[in-house]
Amino acid sequence: AQHYRTGEGVEKDEAKAAHWYRKAAEQGSAEAQTWLARYIYNGEGGLSKDNKEAVEWWYKAAVQDHASAQFNLGLSYFSGEGVPKSLLKAAYWMKKSMDLGYDEAAELYPRILMELHRAAESNPQVGPPPSGMDLDADND
């Protein structure tokens, strides 16, 4: 699938790449699940754009500790694309991705925490973020 995606050693063909990513994703490959989700999210490779299905594939990869999938799942919860918006779930998945060394997650995580704190301040029913999600903590 990767060779069709990149054109390495074969003619570049996004539709074939998506086809083979789906085959591997269905067999449980977290990397393939992540790429398939990207194709579906962007409506590429001859696949229909479907944010909900993309999130389902990102979730399958995220629970296998795939940092990019965790980031994209967190971003989906942050934006409310494909799933109901949830700052708590966004923070959870972004932190997991960040802990695996994903730089983009480390950049976005503090912003999510600030929004969680704002939500807690403006609506006491929201409550503070769970322990381990402290805005003032050193997350390096």
C-alpha cells in the first residue's frame, strides 16, 4: 500500500493504496488503519469522505498505541468532526499521543487544557480536568 501511495517502485495510485490499506486495516494493522482513516477523512483514493468512519479507524489504531492515530482522534474530539465534541476525550487522546513523543500533540495539548479550564470556570458542572491533566504541570 505504501508503495502505491508514494509511487516508490510502482506507478503512484491512490486508489490501489487505499484498497491495500483497507485490506491490512481489516487484519488489524494500526499503521494501515491510520492511513485508511486519513484517506476516508480526506475523501481520497476513490473513497467517500466520511469523518465518522475515519474516527472509527483512528480509534482502532489509537488503542494499539499508534501516536498519529491518537493525535487525529484527539483532534477529532477537539473539533467535533466525526464524533461529538469532547474536550476531556480530546485531552485524553492528545496526552497519550504526546507521551509517545508525537510533537504535534505536544503543541496542541496545552490549548486543549486551557479550553478545559475555561469550560470549568464558566460552568461549574464541567468540573476541573482529571488528575494527570494539569495545565501547570511540566509535561516534558
